[in-house]
Amino acid sequence: HGRRLVGSKIDKVSKLLPGIVKGDFLEPYGEKHYRWVHDKVQEAALCLTGKHRESFQLDIGTTLYYCLEKEHLEDDLFNVVDLINRGNVNKRPEFALANVRAAKKARSISAFESGAKYAAHGIELLDDSTKWTENRLLALQLYTMGAEMNLLAGNITAADEYCDVVLGRSELSTMETLPLKMVRAKSLSTVALKFDEAFEYCLKLLKEIGCKLTWPRGLVPIQALTMVLRTVRKLEKVPKGSFETMTAIKDKRQKAIASLLSRILYISYHSGNIHMSLVCICKLVDMTLQHGIHEFSAKSIASLAGGLLVLNMDPAKTEAYIKIALSLLAKFGRMRSGETTYIAYAHGLAWFQPLESCSAPLIDGYKKALRAGETEFALWNLLSYVAMVPYVLGKPLEQILEECPKAMIQFEEAASAGHVLDMRVLMQMLTNLSDPSCPDPSKLEGEIFSKAGDDEKEAKVHLAISHFAEGELMLFHGDYVAAADRAIALGEVHTELVPGIYTVMTETCHRAVVLYAAALKTKKKKYRVHAKKVRKKVTSWAKAGNPNVEYFDLFLTAEQLALDKKLDEAQQKYKAAIKMATRAGHLHHAGLLNERYADFLLDLRANVEESRRALTIAIKWYRDWGAEGKAKTLESKLSELKKEMFWEHLEKSPEKM
């Protein structure tokens, strides 16, 4: 044992090793490693039993903990602390801090279960009689770590128990109990999906630490718009590059306020309170300008950029603010990197650059967020990367469905109810689109998810995803007129529920498709009026430089020209739109646009042969996408066209009968 070799003096392990080697216990192995001289020596060391073995493990662990150089101890921290924990039968409290270190390291590598165990062991080492007097700070660290790790691991009951212990102690101050209250707020909003309760809880916490968030509730919309304009003016006065030279906030109260504002921002957006989320964004940006860089600086600036997009303000400012946010990440490292990345790309850059270019940053954001313990946005990045972005880009349905269950495992392990629910919606949608045996693919019903049985009302993001999925199924499998009636009745619901996110582009374009299809089919004014209104929005996006709606702008222009009986011009636009969609490799849209072009050729051009050719191409693309049910439906239609061509041919050549 190292201490015995050197008496009461604690030396570096490097000074102890020569004696161990000389005693023929270990021998050098490579430049920095050692191994047992013989298996029998190792066996003898490991076969110690009872108190002797425990004492031996404690001695080895203690020696390594105190004598290893800092770098080497960090490399082997888990092994060292495990040795101490297994041998520490007398519960020496001096090693509680070692367990805090191990728990923090476990969190940094997303080993949340292990982190929870280290926190629990550290708590066991503290004497109950002195835990909250002599070791108060250490106890708070361990209980906070235990609550956080268990919540991240999906052990909700255990996390609540840790919170109950701390929050039940009246001698602790508001600032001391705040980390545990934040755990509770996070649990309410991500596990229980009780957004209203979580919102009121966080407002109460803000008040306790002396921060007033809003004007009277009825004036919040006015307050939000006023604050956005004021914050933008302040940012315009900040010299270029100033953010990267700012110092970090050190005041604990200001840090606590920033954490609470960030949580309220998340709750507000997910509960549909967009004006409140804008208030929180502006407060966080203002804190950066007044007090310096904090954990949520990059996120708040990226969120402000997304807010400007929603408010139809200067697109140039949106891009500029996103660049500032990403530069802060590059400069200061883990500054809510997963959250900032998701907001910057899913709510910002997706409107200015091809959506394909957002996939790599999203998966990178997932990895960084997971390492930092930012589970919520790690999983939002993952959901987009695995399911939503590939679907919007028209990737093969089977390929997407293969990846979804892997992500679902992570959602379930984290007990993240919102992610689980949303993934179930998307998996049911994908199943309906790909499974030709589905009894009614136009309805969001099945074994994975049932819209009829869904009673979730508070989670607005979930409602938005359900709305999106229903619209997709009606577009590809439903009746155009019924889909158009739904589009008119619900209008901008998806946009209102999740403003600024990239799915708004897809939902809006698809809504325009069914409206124009119904207008061309029925000739009714109501469909025509609504179709033109939606097309105007898509055109404005295209003019602003959004590359993701270019071929839809062309296609909708073709539909409008068809309505206006400008058939030659319409045909040119149809062909141009189809060419762009095909080059982009968007299988679903290549199929959809060819299908609509086939209808145009048949209904307005009376060209059965060309219509049949376009329909054949549409079937090919739908089949490549994996929408076998849709392909079979169109094959039936194609068969009817062939019969029609046959009879036309006979009419023209009666002598061949």
C-alpha cells in the first residue's frame, strides 16, 4: 500500500512504482503502463476475502486517488472511485467529494445511470447528523446531481425523492434550493407535459429571487412586440465582434434568472404562448448586453433571429443574428450547443439554405447536447435528423422507419413523454404511407398511434405534428376536395402552433396543392381564393431567397395558370417544376407533381396518352419512395386510362373492329 511504503507522506505514484517493481509484483509494459509479473500474483491480490479484500481495495483506491497525477486520475477516475466505494465499509465521508467528481464525469459522457449511482453513494457517506450543517454545500451538490442524473436517466420517482428531501428543509435558502426546483420544473414540462403548471411554478420562482417578467397578462402581446423592437435597436448599436470579447456573468442570482427565463421560454413555446416566449428571448438577450455572456446567450440570440422570421421582419438581420449565435458557440464551447444548433437551423437557416445542409449540424447538435446533459434538445435534434427532415426531403419511407425505433428507445429511456408521443405520430404516418394493407391510410389511426384516442391538449408542438401528419395522409391518400375543406377550416393552425420551424414550409405548400386541386376539379370560388392566398405566401418566400420552395413556387404558378386557362404557359411551368423536384431527389414531390401534371393533361388538355405517360412516371417515383399503396391506387387509374385509349383508338379506326 502506497501510504505504508512512504509512511505518512503522500507521494506521487511514480515514486512508489519502483518499489513495487523491485518487489516483483509489477513489471513495465510499454512506456506508461504496468502489468502483474505473474498471473498468480494477480490472483492472490484479487482473492483476498471479506475485510481483507475490502481493506485492500480501499487502500489501493485511496493511494491512487491521492497520489495519481491529475491527468492520470481523470483518465481512471471511475476505476479509482469504484475501488474506494467497494472497500469503504466504514463509510469515510472524505470520499463523498470523490463521488461528486465521478458523477460529474459520468454526466459529461451521458452515463446518467452511473452518475446517479455515484451521487447516491456519495450521499450514503455523509453522516445524517452533520449532513446539513458541516457538509451542507457538499450535500446540496450530491442531491442536485442525484436528482438531475435520475431525471436524465428517466428515473422520475428517484428524482422526485431527491427533490423532496431538499425542498423539505426549511433552513435552506431560495438560492440553495433553486437547482432542485429547476429539476422539478423540467420534470413537469418534459415528463408530465403539464405546461401550464410548470409555467406558473417558474413564474413563482422568478418572483422569489426578485425578478419581474411581464406586464399585466393581457398586455403581454404588446410587451413582446415592444421588447423585440427595442432589443433589435440595442443590437444594432453593438460593435461588430463585441460579443466574442465579453466577459462571463459571475453573479449567481443573474445566472439563476437566466436559467429560469430559459425554462419559461421552452415552456411558453411548447404550450403555444409565443408572445411570452418572445418576452423571455428579449430578456435573455438584454442580460447578455447588460451583464455579459451567460449559458443561454447564444441560444437567446438564435431565438431572436427565429422570432424576427416569424414577425416577417428583416431577413438579413435573421441571418446576421444566427451567425453571431454560432460564433459564440465556436468561441465559448458548450453554451447550450444542442439547443442553439437546433434553433439556428430548424428555426432559422432552413429558410435560407437547402434543408439537406441542416442534417449534419442537427446530428452534431444531438451529440454535443447529449454529452452536456441537455437531453431535451439532444432529442429534438435526433427527432428531426432521424424522422422529420428525411421525410420532408422525400427519403425512402422504409429507410426512415428503420431508424425510428432506435431513436424511440432513447426517448423512452429518458422518459421524455413529448418525444415519445411525437415519434409515435410520425411512425404511424410513415406506416400508413408505406403499408399497402393499411385499411384506411388517409386517417391517422393504427396500432402505433390513434388520433381518436389522443387526449393531449397542452403540448402544442405535439398537436402541430399531429396536424401535419393528418394533412400529409389526406394529401397522398385522401380526396382532394375533403383535404381542401380541411385546409380552409383549419387554415394556418400548424404555423400558429409552431411558428418558424421548417415544417411550416412543407405544410403550407401541401395545403396549396389540395386547394388548387379542388379549385380545378370543382371550379368553386372558395377554393380558388384560398389557393391564391397561400400561393402568395410561398411566392414571397421564394423571392426572399428560400431555396426549399423554388419548385413549389413554379408548380403553384402552373396551377394558377391552369385555372386562368393559360394552358401553354402552365404546361411549361409544370415541366420546369417537375425537373427541379426530380433533380433534388425528393421522391415524394417528384411523384406528386407528376401526378398533378397527369391530371392537367387529362382534364384540361384532353391528352390521354401524355397523361398516361406522366402517371406512369408518378407511379415509378411513388414506388421508389416506398408508398406502395399510393402506387397501386394510381395503377388502377392508369388501367382505366389504357382502356380509354383503346376505345378512342377503335373509334378512330372502326374498320379494324
